[in-house]
Amino acid sequence: MVLSGCSSRFPELQRLAPLPDKPPCQVAVLPFVNESNYAQADLIVYKIFMAELLKSTHFQVAQEGDIRKVYRQLLIYPQQAPGLDQIKIIADRINAQIFITGRIHEAQEKSSGQAPNPQLTLSLQIVDAASGRTLWNTYHTREGLQYQKVMHFGLVTTISGLARRMSHEIINLWFKEGLQPCAD
Amino acid sequence: MPRHLVALFSGLLLCCVWLSAAQAAGTKIAVIPLQDLSQGDDGVNWPLTDQLRQDLLEKNLDVVSQPATVSYLARHRIRTLGQLETYHIRTAKKDLEVSLILLGTVCQKTEQPGPSLSLVLYLLRTEDGQTIWSNTTDLCCSDTRRILGISEPKTIEDLYPLISHNILSSWPTNIGLQAKQLQSVDIESAWLRPTYLRSGMDAQCSVHLRSTWLPQNHPEVLLKIGENLIPVTETSGGDYYEFSWKAQGPDGRYPVSLITAWPDGHKQSLLLGSYFIDNQAPALNLELKGTLIDDKITFRNRLAIIPNLTSREPLNRWRITFENQNGESMVSQDGSGFPPERLFWQGKDDNGKPFPDGDYRITFEIWDRAENSAQASQWVTVLRSKPQLSVKAELSGDNGLTIDLAQTGKAPVSFWRMTLRDSEGITIAMKEGDHLPAKIALTVLPKDRNKKIKGFLLVRDLLGNQTQMQIADLFSLTKTDQNEKTKADEDEKNKAWVEEF
């Protein structure tokens, strides 16, 4: 049984403003915001997305520890998005050219029959670090069963497994749609 | 293929393998205990950490002992695993003498419906604090089914060696350990206050740097405030820098940056924050919703107070004060942020005691974030006195009786009703009106003049104050005005301050 999920219209990219002329080298992934009822969905997806982005080897990605330190210094609480002035300070302190911000809209580990069928819906934004302006917004939603190919093969049974594949799809889409790798 | 070429290729291959192994053998790595999110944000997974250490040893890496790593974390008060600050990564190079750090997180670890595990790893280079490799994988027992089920993993523990082997399968073969590294500063803490201020007020900045340099390489530290560069010196006790200045200039945003100038000539600039000069007072006017009597806003038991803010800038705090005619403050109330859109006052103090009738001044004050203030005030009259009535009756002609109604209160009458009944309780007349004075003319036959006519009078003024009067014998009023028997209703029960107060 081959489902058509992987050929769906997601991930969906919305261009709000053009990317910087010079391809960015320094990227910071800001802590994600969890709007779902799944505890730690923000942390799980954040860690996995960060690893997938690093695997693309196109950017220098700021250390999570550095970002969380600036968040503490600026008194930005967990699950709180930084304000415009705070964005500028974070950009300067960690020397980032673009930020990636994210929101987990829905995450649940439900079942379809006997098979676990996790579901994850998220949106990721590429933000210009200097101005705080959102340049691209990407919305993505998937269920584990959408990756099933034949019998058990391809089946994704966990939120983290789903996050890994979805992160990979989003990063691929970004490069396909014009995000340039660092030239240095 | 000629024998000498085979020998040459074999030699080259052996040389490559030897170089790779030699590099690995000389590389020292610290494995930070894995963060385990399944045990909460502060969870640690020791078994999988040990498994990774073991597998790295098999790759001929020189792995720092676990106690030394834990001691390093404790020494630097690193409480959260799965992440490190660049400062700590670089410090590990000196403290642990490592070129690499492996850190990671167990993102998920579940037993149901089947054991499954998800792991993220990052490999960090201590020379420059960069992540040079990362990998993520997830594994569940059903992914590892084998023919006949021999050696098939059944528990989480069975998955540890498999996931470790799986995630390390893409371990980089050629790790670049050298990196170009410029001196830089690391800010431990920084604050700038206040954020909003008026021109001429004192601003203060404090920075604590983590020193990563030798004494001879100490950078010159400057503050860039707007366009001005100001050298600052350490306060006693280490790398603390404090500076205060008078904020001057037109309204606007003023960024403050820390500039470090290094002996080798390169400079680094870090934005500490911004402050805003605001010299504009917020605009305010006060609207009172009462009844206008003699050009004064008058009320009995409920006054709506509406502070109209014409400039929509954020406010820091507000205050409302009630003063009597002598300028004595009777009651006041404070609040932070924006005031409520509408406040209701019932003419009482904090203890619920009604203010006596009279004139009072209501003053509303607001302060914006820079402590620019604005105030507006208005006089208001509290009037709870009941309408004072005068009732006179006069016989006219053979059959006539005229009743004169008048009132002497300050507030005009908005409604009155007079009901007249005979001695048997039968209503013989009922009159109403909306202003006083008024006259009521009745026809009373001479034969009925010996009978009693009872009267009941209700009068209400514009503010809602009302008086009720019972007249036992209307004819007695034609003889004297002293027979009136008045019974006035009490006002409504005292009310407390409304919630907004």
C-alpha cells in the first residue's frame, strides 16, 4: 500500500520578503514555541531540526547554549517570542545573519488501528536578524502513516521520527526555492 | 595490472589508513552525559552515554574519563545538558585538554507500544566552538526484526548498542581540528537601565565579562552610546564594568554597545541594549458622567469616571485622588499600566463611608514609561439630600379644594405622584407630574368635608433621591401646616467601592 502523503502540497512556503542578497553564513535557530498539548514537543523538534540543519553543512549554526544564555540575560521566558529590540540584541551578541524561529501547532501520538500514527504540525520562519522581519514562512503537517511504503517499511512511529523527516523536507525545500548556501 | 602498480596502490592505501588512524588516535574527546528528555529537562541517560564512550574508544579516540567530564561540568556550574555555551566549549580545550566534545540528547524513549529510542548528537570543536558534525536517528524494536527472531532486541536496553552504532556510522573520517580563531569577549551578564527616561535623567550600564585572555592581552573596553565612544575601566573585583551618564538628546532610541579593542588591532562590538529618551508627556482629559445641575456635575450614588488618553503610548502607572473643598485628600487609588477604560465611584471612602454632600475635586494622574506625567481634574458634587416638600391645602368656594405642592431641594424634581383616598380606602384621585411646584384642584362637596381624606405623596429628584409623605387628614392642612406626618424611605443600602477601585 503506497499512500500519496509524501506528494502532498506540504511543506508549504510563503514568501513574505526576499532573502538577503548575500547568502547567510551565520544562522541561529531560536527556541521554538510549543502550542500543542504534547510536552517537550518544542525541545524535541528544536534539537532534531538543529541537527538536520547542521547536516546540510551550508551554515555555521549558533550554539543553543549561547542563544539560551542571551534569552536569560534579556529575561525572555520559555515559550515567549522575543520582541523586535530583543531580536536585534540577540543577532548582535551571537553574530547571526538570519534566525530560524518555529512554532509547534499540533503534536500527538495517536494510533491508526494497531499501528502508532504520530501527527505533527509546525511552522518555521526565516527571519532577517538585522531587521527582525520575517522573510519566509513554512507550514508543514504530516502523519506517520504517510511515510509507510510496503507493509511495515517506512512507517514512522514517533514524533521524533516524524520531526526528522519533516525537518529534512523543509530544509530541502528551502534550498530548492532559493536559499543559498554560505559562499565563504 | 603490472605488479609494481599494485604494490604502489597498496602502499598508498595503507598510508591513508595509517594517517586516518593516527589522527584518530591523537584526538582527545570529552563525552558530555546525554540529556534525556524522557526524564524531564534535567534528565541524564548514563547507560547510553557509556555505550557511546565505548564505541568511540573502539574508533581509537582518546576519550576523557567520565569523572573528569562530570567534574568539569560541576566546576563550571553547567546544569543543563544537551547544550553548551561557546565559552564553555573553548574552556574545555584548556581544562580537559580536548579537541572535541560530543554532546547529545535522548529526545524520546518509550516502552509502549514498542520500545523506541530517538537520539541527537553534536560534535563540537573546542578550537573555535563550532559544531562540525551532527546526526540524528530514531530506532524501535520493530525496525530491527530478524528472521526467526534470533537476537532480536526486546527492551530499550537492547536498543542502546544498536542506536549508538547506527548514529556513529556517519562519524566523520577527516576531522579538521584547526580553525582560525580571533580573540573575543563573552558577556556573563549585562544590564542597562532604565530603558525609558527623560533627557537629563541618569542612565546606568553594568557589564560582567568572562575573561578568556592573558593579562598582557587585556583588551581596552569602551562603551558606544549613540555616536560617543567612552572608555570604561574595571571596577574592583574582576571583569565588571559599570558606567553611568546623563541621558541627553532629542526623543528617540539610543543603542549602547560594548567595544573591545585588542592589542592585535582587531575590534569587537556587541550590542548591550538600547534606551529611549521620551520627553513628551502623555495627553489626558477627564470625562465625568453625572447629572449637570447648576453647571456642576452632580451625582447621588454612582459616578462614571472616564480617563481619555489621547496618545496611545504605554503607561507605567496611574492614580486617582478625591479632595474636599479644603484641598484635603479624602481617598486615592493607584494602579500599574493602563487605567481601566471606565471607573465607577459611589461617593464613598475606602471604608464604605459615604462622603457628605458637597463639592469634591477628582484628579487623575498618569505616568508614562519615562515618568513623564499628565493630570486632569474636575469638580463634582455629591448630593444625597432628599427633596424637601411643602404641601398646603386651601378650600375654595363651596366645592373646591386646592393643594399646593412645592419643594425646596437643590436638585429639580423629575417625578411626583399624589394619591388621595377616603376614609374607607377608596381612591378618589391620583395625580402625577414631572416638575414642582404644582397645584391639584379637587371637588369636595360640603357634606364630605367632615370626612377624612388621606394623602400619599411620592417625590423623586433628577438624581434619584426620593421622599414619601403620608398625610393623615388632608383637611387638617387647611387649618395648619404642622400636622404633616412624614415618613421618608431610607436610601439604598451603602454600597462598597466598585471592583475597579
